[in-house]
Amino acid sequence: MDQHTHAVGSKDIRSVIVISDTHCGCRFGLCPPTVQLDHGGPYYQGPTQQKIWEVWNYFWNVWVPKATKGEPYAIVHNGDALDGSHHGSKTQISQNHSDQANIAEAVLAPLLEKCDGRFYMIRGTEAHTGQSEENGERLAKAIGAIPDEAGHFSRYEMWMRLGHGLCHFTHHIGTTSRTAYETSALMAEYSEMLTDAGRWGREAPDVVIRSHRHRMCKVEVPTAKVYGICFTTPGWQAKTPFVYKVSRVGEPQLGGALIRCGDEELYTRHYTQALPRGPVHRLTVDFNEGEEDEADA
């Protein structure tokens, strides 16, 4: 096995749960019911965050145990755990990065118990987690993520051996605001991985995992090892003002993914939920009003 490929625990570990884009610290991101901010002030979930938190708890307490068949598993957070101070936005709970880190620790630390410490952190977007991922790295160290060969607790990419299959994780991928073109970047990404592996005579990945879009999408193609997969993960953040500008139609997607080692190949399952649409504002019109007026005349 290549020295930069991580094997998951032992032969008994057949499943990996993938989440991403929790954006802790954002008023539209994942947040516990109550958090204590620097200098003592409390912050309470908003109505949208309450709905996100409900889906989060269902995912971990109901869906994951069923999807993993109650067996032990590893977890990969595929980037953008924190929201940061980005693009001049004003939607943060606090611009104090220690506040954001405390929120993220409250959200993610309990997961370490669920996976018995088999937790990996992938680095995300510098605008959210620091130009050198310094804030994400501090968070990964604080919660006890598994370090790489150089001692970093977060990493830009990761190769993982799961049973007889090979997975590749990194955060970024091309985006689009058009549903019809969502699969294009995924197919291109998987094709590039095959090309690069062939160029250097290396093993090609069976599953390619990307995030960043906050939308679940998947392509699957036949290969000599049954099939190859590329998918993107949903996030844990509602629409921000920026998203209303660039993606006006799509509803926010929440959820995560399972990668599992079957008897012959790796396969995936996905949990994706959309936040409810806003209320419908109804106008009451009496269509007979004009006729009555004419009759009275």
C-alpha cells in the first residue's frame, strides 16, 4: 500500500460516513440549540437552524445506524467545517473565530464517540477556514481528528483504502446553477482521475468524493472492478444572501453519504433532505364584486 494511502482501522470497518460544509459560525449553518459566546453572551438557534439541527440528529441517530447495519464506521468531514469571515458577509453569529471554533467543537466532538475516534478532516475553502487552513487545522486538532504522516490534523486530500477498494477525498469541484449540467463536472473529475492514474501507472480510485456545492449528485460508470463512482455531498447550511443571487431556484440540501465495502465492490448510499419552501402568501379576491356593482347600478 502506498505510504500516503490510509487504511480504515481494521478489516472489520466496512463503512465510511461522509459529511461536509457544516459552516459552523454562520446564522444559516449548523449550530447547537444554545452556545455561549466570548464575553458571556448566549446565542440561540434561529427557526431555520432548528430545522437543520433536527435533520442532523435524525441523520446520526436513525439513518447512519441503519445504513451501517449497526457496525463500526469511520467519518470523513470533507471541508468547510467553519464559516469564517468571508467575502465581506455579515451573516456570521460572531466574527470572533474562537466563537466559531467553539460552535464547531460542540457540533463535531460528539461524532468522535460515534466512530471510536476514526475521524478525518479534509481542508476546505480558504475564505472560510483560513488562507492556510489555520482555523480548520486548529479545530481538527482540538476535536482529535486522525493526523497525516506529517502530523497535520487536516489535509487537502486523502487516499483511503476501504476493503478492496480505493477512495479519493478532496473538497473542491466545479459548480453550476443549472441542474441539467450538475453531472458534467463529476464525469470530468472521474475521467481526469483515470487519466492521471494511467499516466503514472497507478491504481485508479473506485470512489471519488467531492463537496463544496452543497448539493448531492452522483455518476456511476462500469469498470473492471464492477463500477466507478464520483459523487458530491450536500451541506448543512441554508441559503445565504449570496446563494439567493447565484442559485435562485434550488432548495438547500442537507445530508451525508455512506461508502460501504460490499462483497465485490464499493457502493454508496445517500441521505438528502431539502429544507421546506417558504409560506405561500394568498391574496383573497372576490371575482363577483364587479358584477354585483353593475347590478346595483
